[in-house]
Amino acid sequence: MAIIDGIKVKLFSLSANRELAEEISKYSGISLSHIDLSRFADGEIGINVAETVRGYHVFLVQPTHEPVNENIMELLITIDAMKRASAKTINVIMPYYGYSRQDRKARSRQPISAKLVANLIETAGATRVLAMDLHASQIQGFFDIPIDNFRAMPIIVDYFKQKNLKDIVIVSPDHGGAVRARKMGDIMECQIAIIDKRRPKPNESEVMGLVGNVRGKTAIIIDDMIDTAGSITQAAQALVDAGATKVYAACTHPLLSGPAIERIKDSVIEEVICMNTIKLPVYKQIDKIVQLNVGKILAQGVINIIQDSPLSRFFEYKDSRNVEK
């Protein structure tokens, strides 16, 4: 706990990413408070808040990656526990938002699961959500409570600037990411290219063509997440075939499901730069994968929220920002 400008604050970590919670605690100066998480014999989740939260501003750290449903349910039950224990505010730090790709009806009888998750979080009793690089910006409109969408791009840009790469081209792996690539290209003062692909079914893609010139250049593919790594590795090969000298990949959320690790190992990609929004098990921590720390930016966001200070500076690039592995 901590008292900041006379405001009582407590920070809790659930089970999804304890390491990130410890980083937020370190940079914010708010020690982690204790919560008991358990499972009943039939698999139900048990929660016991081991200390008082009455009148406190509570922050819960819980990205909702794999196992998605377990992590979401654990979060909802904890929010309910905090509400019933009379927490003054309940702020959810959820850097990765599970179900974010189901943000619209692509077919006539499909759900909008991202909206359903937002409804559940609000109904449980959350008063604010802190996310990072939501898959679709319109998810912010699914909430009737404040939601802050932090950006990892400043951290990614600083990492590549420190590498002093020459003749860079920023590449979007599909048309949907063109705006992201353009923004990074503007910051790094370089051209962009776009992979033109067709996706026959979920988690499968076929590279169809390339819009832009990459010959003789160092290509950096930028996306919000890497799941099975099919798109990113096919895109990398297409770039090399088109004359790129080196290919790097960068994303915020390293889901790295199924065959992703083997695909990255066997690919022409030099490095995959990602954030620690998702905890990677040891077997996924290969040499080609570099995880950068978002704990510092989230911690400062927490402090600004407590102090009623603006958050807009966390959504803009500043060349002086430090990069930490």
C-alpha cells in the first residue's frame, strides 16, 4: 500500500503476470498487497482479500491472455470481492485485453465478444480500465467508464533508434495495420510498405503481394500482436524475396500460440521485439525474442491517475524515453 498526496492506494497482482505487477510496484513505489487465490476441488476460483481495502483506491494487475477464460473469471471475481469490501475505486490494469479481436460481427450470427467482456467488467464493479494497444480502438467505446489505452510504440521506436539501423522501411503485415505503420514511419522518418494478404480462415494467411519498395532496406514489421506467427513469418519471407537485407518484427502482445515459436526459429526474422504485457514461459524465451518492459510507463500512469494529472503524454512519442529489457 501507499499514501500518495493523502490518497490511500493499494496494488494487487492476480495470477496472470506477477512479474509485471512487481515492475509496476517498483516504479510506482506502491508495495504489492496480499490476496489469496485458490481453486476448489471442482475447479472453481476462490478469492480472499487478505487485508482491508475499505476507502482505498485499488489497482488490480491482470492481463487476460491464455488461459483467457480462467484469467477473465479470476479478474471478475476479484473485482466483485473488492466492491463488496468497500474499495473506493477499482482500477483494472489489463494491458492485454482478451477477446479484443472479436470486436464486430464479421458474419450474420456472430457475437461481439469484446463488448460482452466490457459489460462483464463494468457490471462486476470496475471504475476504470488501463489497457495497452487495444486491437481495435473502438473497444474504448464499449465501456461507460474511463478506459486509458496506453501505447507501446514509444518503447519500440527507442529500441530501434538505439540499434542505429540504416535504410529502414516500416512494414504493415496487412492493410488494417497501415495507420500504425504510417505513424511509426513518420516518427522514424522513413518510408512504409504494406503486405497484401488473404486470410482463408482464422490463424491462417497467405501472402499475396507487396505494396512499396523494400529492396536493399532493413524492414521492420509492426503489429499489435503475434499469435501463431504465420502472418509475420510469411511476411518476412516475402520481404526477403523482394530484396530486403534484414527483417525485424515488433509487436506489443506476444501471444505466441501453437507453432509460433518453431515458426519464428525457422524464419528469416532477425529479432522479434515485444512487450512484457504477457508473461512468456521459459520455453518461449528464445534468443530471437526480445521482451521490453512496460512496467515503468504503466506505473507512471497509475501515479498520474491518483494525482489527477493528464495521461496524454503516454500516448505520444518522446525521444528521451528510456528503454528497459
